[in-house]
Amino acid sequence: MDASGPAQRRRLPAGRKADLATYVEQTGQVTVSDLAEHFGVSIDTIRRDLDQLDREGVLVRTHGGAVSAASGPLKDRGLDVRMRVQTEEKERIARIAAGLVEDGSVIMMNAGTTTLAVTRALRNHQDLTIATNNLRIPAEIAPSAFRDLYVFGGAVRSITQATTGPVTFTMTPGGPEVDIRCDLALIAVGAVDEAGYSASNLGDAAMMSEMMQRAERTAILADSSKLGRRFFAQIAHLDRADYLITDAPPPPRIAAALAQADVQVLTP
């Protein structure tokens, strides 16, 4: 009995962590207090378990709790959560996207954690003109990378830390709109299927579509978890983009549709 007691105690944390991971995956989003009550342990114990599971990539640690890294789309989760998911894939996509950007060019970028990764990947560029609805880009981009940086106005969506509204600027308050164009639009989307590119929010989709209309070339950014999915709001048909940048080859049906639409797929 005495010999088996310590061994049993050593196994309990591992067993609890496995049960905890399963519970978070099934629930989707949990709080520390809920987990402590459910498993009958202290809040500090749950925090340590969550920290370890976060390091192992089993779940995503959030302020006051955790969310499953594997459950469903992340369209309605906060930016702090989405920044912790598919990070390596986004960095690989960002490096490819940055390779399409020429020094001195004009680019538009929409909101999203993938475009934030692109922003960091542009640190060695120079003389760029950037227009975006992403409120995080001014703080993330290297000052040496850009000549001019513009942020579109509109309603602020706190969950994405971005604005939603018209892709326009005026020289003076109430004055006429200035016709703006860009060399390249880098558009991170929520989903890609045979019908096209889509997003969960109607206003976001309209803004992305307008950015694409104003661009000489468009690169769609989507990690492989977004391929084969479709969200509420259609952004554009497949043939509206020149490139799809992703981290892995698309499934055969989507690959065939992209080829028919003359979209070049770029992968690491």
C-alpha cells in the first residue's frame, strides 16, 4: 500500500491534465474558477495545468481561463486568443507575402493576426505607403519600413481591433473623396472554398472586397485550417485574387478550382 501510494499520487496530475484537456476541447471555452470547481482542485493548481498545456500546444491560455486550440473556427474569438493559434503557419505565410512587396510600393492590408505577422515580416523593407483598417499595425511595423501610413476610419470592432467602414479618404473634412489605388492588397480571410473567399462579418467582408477592387494585384492569406470552409459573408469569387498564400497545398477540389480561376498558390 505504501509503495503504491506515491506512484498513484504521481499519476494523478497527468491523468487530471488529460481529463482537463478533453474537457476544454469539448467545452470550447472555460474559466479557471469553473475548472477548479469541476475538478475539485485549487485555482493555482488549475493555472499551472493550463500553463503547461498551453506550452504543449494542447489549448490556448487566455486571461482567466483557456480555449481549445482544436475546436471550430476562431472567427468570434478575441485577437489575443487568435494570435496564439497557428503561429508558425502564419509566420511562414507572412514571409512569402513580404516577398511580394517591393520597396517603395503602395499596399493595403486588412485586419487579422496573419496581416500582423506580415507587418513584422516587412521590417527590412523601405519607403512603403501602407493603408489599413488594422489598428495594431502602427504599433507593430518598423518605422524604417514605411514612408506614409494611413488608417481607414469607421466603426471600431474591439474583438478584431480594427475599423469597419468605407475604404476612402478625404483631403478636408466633408470634402470630396480621394481616389486611392494600391500596387498590392494583402487580404487575410476567414475561409476559402470553391465558391470563393468569405468572412464572418458583413462589414469586414465589404471592406476586404473594396480593398481588392482598388488593387493592381491581390494576395489572399489563409492558413490551411481555413481551406474548405465557408463563412456567412462572401468577399469575392476565387478569380478576384492573383495569389493564395497558405502553409500547405490545398485539398484537390479547392486546388482545381483555384487553378481554373488562374489563382497562383504560394506555399513554403
